[in-house]
Amino acid sequence: MQTVTARAHTNIALVKYWGKKNQELILPYTNSLSLTLDVFYTDTSVQFDPLLETDQFLLNGENVTGKSLIKVQRFMDLIRSEANIAMPARIESTNHVPTAAGLASSASAFAALAAAGSRAAGLDLSLRDLSRLARRGSGSATRSIYGGFVEWERGDSDATSYAVPIQEQVDWDIQMIAILLNRHEKKVSSRSEMANDVATSPYYPAWIENAQTEVDTIKQAIAARDLNQVGQIAEQSAMRMHALTMSAVPPFTYFEPSTLQAIAKVQELRAQGLSCYYTMDAGPNVKVICSARETPQILAGLSTIFPKEQLTVAKPGPGIQYLPPQQRSDL
Ligand code: PMV
């Protein structure tokens, strides 16, 4: 059967998704909204092969086994059952994202696998159905099907929970600087921590109650191309999400000392008149929301405490793409 290669870019949530009301289908309690980025992406090739005994998964050239392989096999089972085939597949991924360092590699990974896997199985899914399929791998992957600003509508069933593009062509000056503070695999997965926060944080009901206002307000700010308003809501949503981990039983934080240092630096630069705002996901790394125009000054400020190699500038990126095999970046 044919080999299909897809590229998906990662996304960073500005209004976070944190908590599932259905673990099996990955249905979230709240809507969320993200920006897809250009420099972090995953290329994945899939080929179904009747001669294989089981699915094979190579990530960055290395054979994957154990829990990660099982997660991918379960995802491939969804595709096989939809396409009505039984064959195992050969899957090869190259991650242009520091894996599991809080830079949402699972978002681009499962979006690329949904696209390449479904097409290799002979399915011709709409973008909406691709988004629904990607959701079954990882919640944040739901949004990586589209470029620019994207909302994940929580829905209340498999059929109604998918992403919608809000502004695919971002024609105004907004971008992010990713501060890589820790490259290592995170110790506590977003999946287990969010489940524990839903179950034990007394603040979880308030999180649900506030989420829709944040999504509605940020959509107005995006339509008005208002960087300061977008940044303020993003900071608020990130800190509220991290407050859920801190208020859970047992209490926990993804923050490291350097996370707080980065936050303080962003606040300092803002006090000097620069429009910059921070957000953090399920890891210690900080992403700074800012304009391209002010990026040189913000980079100069950040590089007084972080080496330049830890700072990556990312612009709004595109949605899912299919690549001819020779265009794979690692070949
Ligand atoms: O990638 P997931 O589905 O395990 O969830 C991660 C959630 C955050 O990245 C922290 C927030 C978000 O909305 O992407």
C-alpha cells in the first residue's frame, strides 16, 4: 500500500484546555483556543503492510517500544476500524519539537499521525473529521489540524468535539519566543495531572465557569488585533491552569526556579513599556507572546539571563500539509 507523509505544526494554547469529562473519547470540560506555530512541527509517514506482524514506530530514527508504542497502536486501531482493514503499519516520525519538554510535541505528533495514517488507510477525511480523529490521540492535537488561531469546541460527544479555525491567515503582528528551560521528558504527564486536578482541586468548578468568558474575550481581542488584550488573557488562563495543579491533592507544580525567573523578566520588560506576556504548559518552559517589531528588544532583555540558544522565535504557522516523500525534512 502507498506511503503517505503529513506535516503538522504544534500549537500553544492561549486559553488552556485542562480536564476531560470523558477520558476515553477525550472530551474536554471547556473550549480552548490556540495559536499554531511555524518552527515546531512533526513529519510522519505511514505505510500499511500485510507482511508486518505488528505496528512498527520509529521516532527520530529510533525504534519506539513500551507505553508510547501502545498509545500509537491504539490510535492506529481507530484508523483500522474506520477503514475496515486489519494490516499493521510502519510509522516513521521526525519531531522538530523538543519531545515532552512542555512544547506540546503530542499536538503535532497526533495531528500528523491522524492525517498520514487515515490517508494511507484509504480514508479521505474532512478537516473536521481529522480534527476529531487527532483528538483521540491527544487533546491539544485537535487544534493542530488548522493554522493560525484555532478554537476547540468542546462538544458533548465524539461527533461534536472538534477544532474550528478562527483566523487562519494571521495578518497582524503577533508571534512567540519559546524559552527552552528544560529539555527533559516531563515527570508528570498532562493526562494524569489534569485528571487529578479535576478530581481534587476545589477550584476546578471555577475553572469551568470562567473558561467561556476567556474564550469569548480573546476571540474579540483577536478580531480587534489587540496584542495586549490577547496577552493578558493568555497569562490569566495559564496562571489559572497552574493554580489547579498547585491546589490539587497532592499539590504539584510544573514550574522550576527558572520558570519564575522568566516570568519576572517578562514583567520587568513590560514595566519598561514592551508588550510581552508569558504562558506555560505542562512543563517548565515559558513562551513569550509579543510582536515581531519589539522582538529584538525582548530577545536582548531575555538574553541577559538565558543563553541565546535557549530562545526560539516562532511565527504563526500553517495547518496540516501532505508532503511528497522526497520533501521529508530528514531525507
Ligand atoms: O496535549 P494534551 O492533550 O495532553 O494536553 C495538554 C494541555 C496543555 O498543553 C497544557 C494546554 C492546551 O490546551 O494545549
